Amino acid sequence: MIDKYKETQKRVYKILKKELENDKCSHAYLFETNGNEETLPLVLEFVKDIFCPNKTNKEKECVNCTICHKIDNNIFLDLKIIEPDGMWIKKEQMDELQKDFSSKSVEGNKKVYIIKNAEKLNVQASNSILKFLEEPEENIIAILITNNIYQILSTIVSRCQIISMDKGESSDHLFENKTEEYLEYQKSINNFVVTLETKGVQTIVSINKLWHDYFKERQDYELAFELLILYYKDVLNYKLNRKVENFFDYLTDIEKISSLNSFNNIIFKINKIISSQEYLKVNANLNLLMDKLVIDLTGGIL
């Protein structure tokens, strides 16, 4: 049951436990893994708490009841788990899901479906699941799990309750030691983004001073792009009234940049930075890569 995560995922536990106790579960959840491998096991324990007949007995811990046993073995008829078929989750899988869930529950009074790696929904599958979320049926709970919330349609994200897992032990390895050098990198990223957001494509004129003087090698770019993503993630957090997690020392700038961008703009920019990361793997020219990124982020032309 979810109680086993009471200490390791305190914030997530508190949210889900309260909803279970009030019997007011959302119709759709989007679990952001943050690199935490506990996400799916936690979700399955949450599902057990939804269905388990012993959940109301506070003095009795469920010890492998029939329903929990079926959930553990993925043979519970009112639970469906969907994962990528090859590279993508396809529309046919969504069609099959909707067909399966068109009938009443078999073993309980609810039905739950879990979509693993939801960022791999292809365009057709995304549109199909969106329709399912737009008109939620009573007693059907959707749980999407993603490693990258920014690759999911914003219209899907907006229809889900977002649950962000605490980061896994290995997910933040680049930033374990916040040295003076790291803090200087943070400052450089903040200055770059502030200039980018206020001067647009003209940022290219100052790109050496803002970027190349600090980030010179390919490995420096890897760190810088990670920081850029975290920066815009904090901008998004601020816009959604969530905690600014990484660049809280630059809250004034974060607030200003949030006001300059819509939700969709922020998601767009994060995706552009992620795309630029991929070019690092194929030894792209670093100077040209940054010029292109500035153009992509500002919509400008040379």
C-alpha cells in the first residue's frame, strides 16, 4: 500500500493519502518521474489502495489479498497498463483501451488505466487519449507516467493533476556538489535567458560574452543545456504556482520571464532546448548550434 512511501515520498504520499481518505480521487493523474525508478511501484500501490477491500480497516494491513495479488501480477481485469509498442504508443492501443473501458467494471466499482512513458504517445494516440480525458466517464481513473512532461501535449497536461516525484538518487548527478563554479554557471544561464527574453534574436550579437566565454567544451554544453531546461522548468513552476526548485536565487527574473511567456511558449522553448541537446551527440558545430538555438527560441531570423 502507499503507506510504504510515507517517508521516502512524503509530499506525494500526503497528496494521494488525503484523496484516498476523502474518496475524492482525480479522474486523471500525470506522474512526473524526475528520474525516480520508484514511480511505477508507487503508482501500483496507489491503485491497490483504490481497490483493496482492506483499505478502510486501519488496524489490518493487507497481506496479499486476492485483488492486490492480481494487481501485482497484472491480471486484475479493472486495471489496464499500456506501454510503447516499439518506439511509440499508437492510436490502435488507445482504441482498444476505449473499447475495453466502454463496459462496466468487473471486479470493483472503478476502472484504472496506466500509460507508461506517456511522452511516447504519437500524434494520433495523443489526440485519441485527449478526447478520452476531455469527457471523463464516472469511475474511470487515468494515470499517465512520464520521464519528460514537456513532450506531452499541453492540452493533455492541463487536464491532469500533476504529481511530481522527488528526484531519484541518480537523477541529479550533474548537480550534486554546488560548487562556486556551478553557481557561476547558474548566474551565466540566468543572464543569458534574461537577455534572450528581452532582446530576442539580437542576443546573437552578445553570444560570446553571454555564452561562449563560459561554456567552451562539449561537456560544458551538456551541463549548460541541462541548466537551461531546469531554468525554464522553474519559469513553468512559477506560472503554475508551484515551487521554484533550482533558480530560487533569481526569483525576480523568473517572475518577469514567466509574465512574458504563455504556458505553451515555455513548453515550446523547453522542447527546443531538448532538441538542441540531441545535436551534441552528433558533434554539431557548437557556435552554429547556439546561433540556431537563439533563433529557434526567439522566432527571429538572421
